[in-house]
Amino acid sequence: MIRNILTALILLPIAAAIVLFAVGNRAPVAVGFDPFAANPPMFTFAMPLFLLLLLVLIAGVILGGVSAWMRQSHWRRRARRLAADLKVTRAEAEKLRRQVEAAAAQPRPHGSIAAIAYRHPHAA
């Protein structure tokens, strides 16, 4: 409940600022991709300033996310390898546990040489 209120208190002013910015910057601007062309540039189109800035912001978020994802590939690879090692180790531990339980369930012969040779100090 408190998290939803805090989210609303943060997002509502941001949304209001974006709307106010969009309403205040509706005038079209010329966007050109040919810096060496004469006047007028060859690859030019007009779009509202707020739309241009929002598209640049979205492109920056996407490029930043891709960059962070690529930098973390080493850690993801290591996590996959460790998860595989953990799976093998757990399987081995379960196998050994079953062997110990099976060995404990088998009755030990009391008349064996090992039982005669080894006497517990507290045994009478």
C-alpha cells in the first residue's frame, strides 16, 4: 500500500512534467542527418520538439540497457556454470546419502574379526 502511494507520488509529477513539456514544445523543428549538404540538407524532416526529445530519450534507455546487458554477460555465464556445478554436487551428495543410509540399514555381524579386534573403551 505504501509502495503504491510512493510510486504515485513520484510518477504523477513526472507525468505532469512530460505533458507540460509536450504542450509547450509543439512547434516543428527540422531534423537533418546530412551535416555536409548545402542549404537545405538532403535528409531533413520536420517533427515536434517534444517528440524528438522523447524518441532520443527512449533510444538512450534502450542503448543503455543493451550496453548493461552486454557488460553482464560474464556474470551470467559464470552463474550458469555455477548452477550446473551445484546441480552435479547436489546429485552426488544425494547419491552418497543413499549409500550411507543403505550401509546403516544393513545389520553388522557381531562376530567379525573387526568387531573382536576393536573394543570401545566404554564397553565392558
